[in-house]
Amino acid sequence: MGKLQRVQSSRQVIAFIFTMFLSQIRPESLRYSVEEETESGSFVAHLTKDLGLGTGELAARSVRVMSDDYKQRLLLDPQTGDLLLKEKIDREELCGPIERCVLHFQVFLEMPVQFFQGELWVQDINDHSPAFTDGEVLLKIPENSQPGTLFPLKVAQDLDVGSNGLQKYTISPNSHFHVLTRNYSEGKKYPDLVQEKALDREEQPEFSLTLMALDGGSPPRSGTITVRILIMDVNDNAPEFVHTPYEVQVLENSPLDSPILSVLARDADAGNFGSVSYGLFQPSDEIKQTFSINEVTGEIRLRKKLDFEKIKSYHVEIEAIDGGGLSGKGTVFIKVVDVNDNAPELTISSLTSSIPENAPETIVSIFRVGDRDSGDNGKMTCSIPDNVPFILKPTFKNFYTLVTESPLDRESRAEYNITITVTDLGTPSLKTEHSITILVSDVNDNAPAFSQTSYSLLVHENNSPALHIGSVSATDRDSGTNSQITYSLLPTQDPHLPLASLVSINADNGQLFALRALDFEALQSFEFRVGATDQGSPALSSQALVRVVVLDDNDNPPFVLYPMQNASAPCTELVPRAAEQGYLVTKVVAVDGDSGQNAWLSYQLLKATEPGLFGVWAHNGEVRTTRLLSERDAARHRLVVLVKDNGEPPLSASVTLHVLLVDGFSQPYLPLPEVAPERAQGDSLTVYLVIALASVSSLFLFSVLVFVTVRLCRRHRAAPLGVCSVPEGHFPGHLVDISGTGTLSQSYQYEVCLAGDSGTGKFKFLKPTFPNLLVPEAGREVKENSICRNSFVFS
């Protein structure tokens, strides 16, 4: 019972404290506004003033600002009381399509506890353009669609809201359609395409319009989409005969299955609706027995013998039906002609034997026909073959004129043999034929045509001047001087390409020549255009593209980048005698100015002081030891490494390496062969300092195997004791290489220099000498009092 009372008493105390806590929360809210994308650290409000607190009270009461979205977007400076933005606020990311974007936050104070509610209104800016999901929309509209019909279009999306959001749609000007912007629920705007006038597929089968979505920002942003409209055909055109009625005369003694004539009907529709089939329209038994018509070609043929004494003429109704069922009617009048016994006569009055091509209607010949017979037997018809572009025109009485039906093309046919046939209407029919030969003279109406639109020519560099590198060829369908072609180089669009000094062309045959030796390393390829012009008046021309590709020859030997061979002193590499087999001594780095396999390099050891002690990796130029070193091995070694490319024939270069074997890090530097004896004697102090440094380093790096590599450099100016003269009292730095072959994971190289004025005798690792090497932590130092002229290698 006592335990229950204690629990109830505790609950009452907690309730009382919670009530007092809630009483400290102010009901009114702090309201502020800020534009989205405002820079971080921007001022929002001065809370000390807005909360009615004194200066420094915020800091004393441990003020804190908390946001409802659990992200700390605001910062409060407790000293000044300024409320600042911690980061840029993206309204679209924070509130999405909601127009009223409010960030709720609380200000919490202690001693006493107080809470203040705050609201930060994030105002939208026009930072998004309307965008369509697709780049093109396709509409298929039947041509019988009525004006006023609506067609829905794709909707654009705009992440901005309010006036900065999507406001209207427009479409490119045209006479058939306009766009209507409709407002639907939730304030969304949809575009509808409205048809303004009737469509005709035969007049315009397709439209390509641009739909633009505009927002209300200042300035407004926009997005576009292409609206492609295909007008679908409907069967709204019936076939129509080209010539109706047709009239034809047929001799009474015409053989069976002889063609009477061919009729032709056209349909303006497309596809199946435009295909036409022919037939006889409601023929009588006599018509069906006498004539037939080809459903596809429209050719009418004779099925039975004609009898002038029974039937002198026929009236044949024909029809043409399209694939949609619409039909057109036509009439054919067939007159049966009696035969006679006098052949007609033909007299040529004038004749032109040559006609220029492309000329309009031209009179070829005027002739007269006559027949001694009388009546129907004295009546005549005059005709020429159907497969020639000429027609006969009757002029006066029995005179006819032979004229061209359309402009002639000499390139298609240069000569015509026309047979004029004069037939009387007698029974049996007699006829007279006369042949005329007509020549078509040439006009310069064909431009030269190249055999290829573009040519690719391959030329090896270092060619001899005036080398024939290829040819271009063009032909002209005209004849005579109109077909004579002259070739030329056209001006290039590249102002940096000296085309006139690179190639020339033979104007007569199109052969191309290289004027000077080409260098692949300077110019791998170039393009230019050639022209072909005929000799006609006016002259016609055409162009072709020529691309010249320069092929690489092995004309550049390898060039050694490291070690440099033009230095003032040979480069010496230090190798500890304790080095294991495969120890990396150095790496020869070389490049080749050629390309392809001409630039593939291989390395080999050409000469060595002691063969078998060192080896060179063929593919990467690494110089390594091939066995363990011993005390019997000489201290100095000279290696000659050959660098050879893969060209034909191969070119090569050689580099000389000097290798110095040392007993360990504590061994003093050995004098170089190039250093004078008096210099070595004056360097005794430096030797003692190096020995002291090696001893301290051996204790400090107890478990680390130290590999020391020394590069001895010969100075341009001799200095006493081998010390480099450097401004401000510093010795020049040399390379320190920390190789990854030991306990470190990577290889590093640093410049090491002794600060001559420091008084401490310290080596300082200054900076890496190559960009691809990492820099260790600043201030790393090695105790030593020596001369900065060698390269140390640490593992």
C-alpha cells in the first residue's frame, strides 16, 4: 500500500513539472521569409529584438534552434542574436508542388525554459523552365476531320509554382491549327490543338509545328516540343478519265485480238484508294462479244471480226473503279472503216533534220497527204508510233505538222527514226509510210559528276616532292565541248591549312600530286574539295571531297627523358650491398615521337662493367639486380642501356648509368672520379657528420631495411668542399626517393636540402620533384650535417 502511494505521488510531481513546462511555450509564432537558393550564411532575422530579450541573454540562456524536418537548416549566433541560413534552401526539394512552402522551427531557451514557435516562408524564384518528357509528338488526323475538332497534346512540367509556374502554350503560326490552353483541377494547364479549317491530304499531307510552353517568370522561361501531324487519306476522289470521250477508227478487216486503243484514268487519292481497275459499263451482248478491256492497263482489244455492212460504229461505255469503290465513267466511239484499193500519197513540204534538246514545242516537218479514192475510201488518217515524243497536228485541209510533244533529252536518246503512216478508210485499207530521221543536238544541261562523292588517299610521310598520290575522276553526259572537263582545287575553309603548298591537281586528268614532303608528326590528315567544270556556255561544275591521310614512318629515334644525358655531371645511382635479388636500381624513361608500333619501345642492357649483376626489364626500362651482391663486387659500375623502337627499320638510343655500391646508410660518400683530390680532403667534416647521421638513423629505424641511392651531381661552377652556393644561405635540394618496395605501400621522391643558417644540421624534405608523387607531412626532418647533393631511398 505504501509503495502505491509513492508511485501516485511521483506521477503528480511529474504532471506538475510538465504543466509548468508547457506554460513557458509562447503561443504566438515568429514569421520570417526568404527566397530559395539564398546563399548560406545569409541573414534571416534578429531574434534578440524579436523575442524582447536583452543583449547577451541568448548566450546566457543556452539558446538553440531546431527544425521540424530534423535537418539543421538554420544557425543562431548567440552573441549577436542573428538567425542565419546554414545552407541553400531548394524550395522544390523542400515542398515540391505545394505553393505555400513553410519551414517550421523552434527556439529553445533555458533558465527558465521557454519555447518559441517560428515559421520561415521559402519564396519561389523562377529557376526551372517548363520541360516536355518527349522531343516529338505524332498526331494522325483524317483529312475529313471537321474544323473545331480538339486534339490533346503532351503536357509540360514546371517545378516552379505560382506565377513562376507554367502559364500558357503557344504553337508556331499556321493557317490550319491553333493551340488552346485549358485549366483543369489543381491548377494544371493542358494544351489542346484546335483545327481551324478543312484539311486536304492531296494539298498538304503533313504538318510540322512547334509547341512552346511558357511560364510567368520575369524573364519568362520556355520549353518546346515538335508536333508532327500526318493527314490520313480518305477515299474522297473518284477516278477520272484523262480523255473522254475516246474516238477510234477500226478497219473492217482488222485481225482478231488487235488493240483498239488504251484508255487512262487517274485517281488523286493515295494507296489502295488511288489504284484503278478498268471495265466495260453495262455492256450489251454485242459489245461483250466484240471488245474486251484489260482491267490493269485499260487496253481495248478486238474479240471478233468486224462487219462494216452490219455495224458501222460502236458506242462503248467504260468505267474505272478505285480501291474504295468509287468509279468514273467514260465513252469510246469506235468507227468501222471500209477498205479500198488506192494507197494514200504523202508529200514533204519542209523538214528540219536537227533539233536542240530541251527546246519547247518545235516544228519538225510539214507534209501533205492525199488519196485518189473518193467517199470513205478517200478519207485518210495519219499517225506516228506511240513510243516517240512527237505528235501530229492537222493544220489546213490535208496538211499535217509533226511537232515535238515535250522537250527532248539528247542524253536519253540522240536520234529518232519516225515513221509517218497515212492510211485511208477504204476497204481493204491501204497505207503509205514515210520515215524521217531526226538528230537531237546537244545543250550543256548536265554538270560533271564525280565517280565518288569523297576520296580517301593514303600517303607515307617523308615522300618525295611532286609524288602522284591519287586521282579523281568525273564524267559529263553531254557531248563535244560540253563534256570536256577541267579539274581544279577549291579554296579551303581552314585558314591554317596551306593547301596551295601541299597538293596540286592536273587540270586535264584529275591527278593529284604532293608538292612537298609531308610530316606525320606535324600533319596526320587534311581535307579539301576539288571541282570539275565543263566547257559549256554557261559552264556547269560539281565538287568532291578529298581526304589525304598521312601514314607514319619510323623517322624518330627514341628520346631518353630520364636519366638526362645532357646534364653537367653523369647521374650516379647508389645501391646498398645488402640489396636483395631484384632490387630496383633505377628506371629508364624514354618516349618516341612516332605513333603505332613505331613508338613501341623495348629496353636491353648493351654493356655492363660486370655482366650478370644487373638486368633491364624489356618493357618498362627498370634496372634491377639479378643476384645478391657480395664484397667481391666492384664498387663502381657503368651500364649502357639500349632503347629501341619497333619500327622497320628500328631506331635506337642509348643511355649510360653509373652505379655505386655502398655498405649501408652509415657509409660515407665515396669521392666521384670527377671530383679533384683536394676537394675530397676538404670534405672530411662532412664525412663525419654523415657517419653520425647514419648511426642515429639506424637506432631510430631499428626494424626497417634502409636502401640508399645516391645521385652525385657535378655543378656548373666549382665550389669549395663540394657545397652548392645558394642564395639566402640554403644548399640546393636533391632527390630523396621513398620506394614502395619496403614497408611503405607507394614510392615517393623528395628534394632534400641542408639549411646552412639554421645551426641545427638538419636535412629538410621540401617537396616532390614529380607531379605524380605524394608529399609527406610537413616538417619531417632527419638529423644530419651533410651536403645536399645526393638522392636517398627509404623503404
